[in-house]
Amino acid sequence: MGPFSALLVARCSYGLLKSTSATLLDMRESDGTMETTSNIMEASGEHRVVDFHLWSIGSGLQAALVTVVSSAPQPPDYYRQLIGKHHAIAHLTIEVHAYAEQTAGSEQLASDGASTVNR
């Protein structure tokens, strides 16, 4: 009875490791979510996705952290609606930074979009 029990435990352990290892190791198949989301947000030419993290938080659930730099920044809900039309992301965090082209004689600080230093 001992060898049979050991075989049964080994088989169950292997199955458990196989089914949970992708989640535990934060692995995911590329389903195109990151690429299509970035393309949707950058389509107008005013917004640029500079950082994008996407991970699984459960069976069929995804979370994302998106950082956008824009010459015409919008509230985070604007970007959330853009993404929501194409992808169901359970938890979405969006960070928006203003960006303006640098001109001769002035320096634009993009960290918060509000600070300008003129020389």
C-alpha cells in the first residue's frame, strides 16, 4: 500500500506544480494585450506609453500599471475608457505625465508637467 500511496502523492504533486507554476513564476503568454493597448493609446500621436506592466491576478483576471506621457494630458479615466473598450482588465492603474517640446531658452520639466524654468 505504501508504494501506491507514494505514487499517488507524486502524481498529484506533479499536477499541482504544473498547473500553478505559471502563476507563481509570473509567466504569461503574449496575447497581444500590451501591444494593442499601447497602439490604441498612441493612435492620436499626443500620448505615448512609456511603461506598461501586465500580470495575472487570478484565473482569467489581469492587472495593469500604465504610465503615459502626453503633450495633451487627459484624466486617467479617459485612458481607462480607451482601454476598457478593447480589454477587460480587472485592476488598472494609470499614471499620466505632461510633456512639452523643449524650445530654445526654456527647459520643460516633465516630472509633473507644471514646472517651467526660463533662462
